[in-house]
Amino acid sequence: MNGIHWVEGDIAFLLQGETAQTALEFGITCPIPPSRKPCEHRIDLSAAPVAREFPDHQLVSAMSPVPKGDDYRVPFVTAPQGKLWLGTLARMSSPTSVPIRPMWTLRPRDILAELEKTNVQPLVLVDVAASDRKKLDQIVAASPYLPRKLVLEGGRDVILPPGCDRVGTPAVDLMDVLSLPWEAYGAELLRRHMLKR
């Protein structure tokens, strides 16, 4: 699996395909073999720290590359600019391909396979409709046991299963944050996590 792995001595390695990186470049060899699954993120832990403040919001936290905790609840976005926010915040995991897919394009087994690929890049499913209820119940029930964060976007008429929270977007103008260095901010959040666990 791509993403964060902890090894003996509390050292965290970020595996991204054939590469392995530590938060402080300790110069030690990663004992974990490279992931055989394609890597869809290239987070640069050597990126310069970001001094700017970013919105403190549940959605920003969910879209960050920091792996989910045991108390993670799947956010369901219903805001008018939800897809634009999700596209912007997805930059925190430095994607090589967009981790946002329409719900109707994937079967449940494909979604579950996607949720096993990494633990540092959320999978975002958009256009969730009331007619997707059976599929939605299945993937939300399975998501706590899989490493990748799941984030959903859809209509207000969708009845949410247990483990899912309806959320809005940050209370700032999206145009004011579009050009922010989200990639560097995501790398900084992940680096802090790797150093503090």
C-alpha cells in the first residue's frame, strides 16, 4: 500500500510507488518493499514550510493527506460550490491524477479497491444521488476498515447512513484561496504528523 508506514523505532516512511521518504531525511533504508499498486500522489516532504494560515474546517481536515484516525466520520458535502472546494482541497495530496470520481461510474467493489490503495490521499465521490443508497450504505459501512479516507458530495435529498456527516464548506470566499499553495500545505501537515505521530 502507498502512504504512511511506521516501522520499529517510531520512524514513519512515506511510500509513493518505488520511492520512500522520511520527514527529516534520516538516510536510512526503508524496510518495507515498494507498493505494487500504482501511486496517484507525489507529496514532496522537502517542500518549504508554509507560513500562511489556512481555513480550519472539517472538510479541510478530511481532504488533508494526514491519515484518518479511529474516529474519522465520512463527510458528505452538499454546498453549492462543493465540487470546486473539493477540487481545490484535493491539491493537498499532490495528485498525479484527479482523486475525484462520479459515484455512478464505479461499482462498489471498484470503490472498495480504491479505498485500499493509499492512506494519504482521500477518495472523493461526487454526484451521489438518493438512488445510490444501497451502494452508499455498503461503502460507508466498509470504509472504517480500509486505510483511505472517503469524502462524498451529492444532493440534499440523500439519506445518510451511520458514520456519515453532512458538512458545508469553509466560511471564506473560494476565490481568495484558489491560488494558495495547497500542495506545500498538505506536505507540511503530513510532515508534522510523521514527526509527532
